[in-house]
Amino acid sequence: MNLDRLGAFLQWASRFFDVSRVVVGGGTARKRVVAAAGEVFGTDLVAVIDEHGSTREALKLYLQVSGGCWLARHLRYLFYFLVNPPLDGYAAWVLLERDSRR
């Protein structure tokens, strides 16, 4: 997402979602994201979570397949290494889980 438009996006999203917490990874753009989210939702709702190891955990989540079918697990594993799909959504899931354990 373009960080220059993040504030406008958050403002738009706040009209449709009741936000009780904003979880932000502690990476490179953290300061700009925290500032934009704090401006829209208030700084007391913004939590910065350590991202260390989150990509490795995201890969584990991605490779999990419900149902436990061995073929599905192996195909998903092969697909990851051939196509290398983005794991951003899974990494966000990891950060949400980390925040819920705090």
C-alpha cells in the first residue's frame, strides 16, 4: 500500500469497521504507519509488535492444510517453492496472534 494514502484509507475504513485495536509490525515504516493510525483511531489503540521471526512463522501457517491430506500438503509445499507466493497476510496473522498473547 502507498503510505502517502494510508491515512485516507484508514479514514475510509473507519466508516465501515468498528476498530478496537490497530496492530502494527515493528519494521521499517513503523513510525509513519503508527502516526497515520494514531491520527485516525487514537494512539491508545495502536500496538507495535516485534516482527522478528514472523516470516518463518507465516510460512508454517501457509503450509498447514486443514484435513491433513498428504497430497494437499505436498502440493502446497511444492507450490510455495515454485511460485513463491506472498505471505504478507499470514505474517499479519502472526502479528495478530502475538498481540492476543500479550
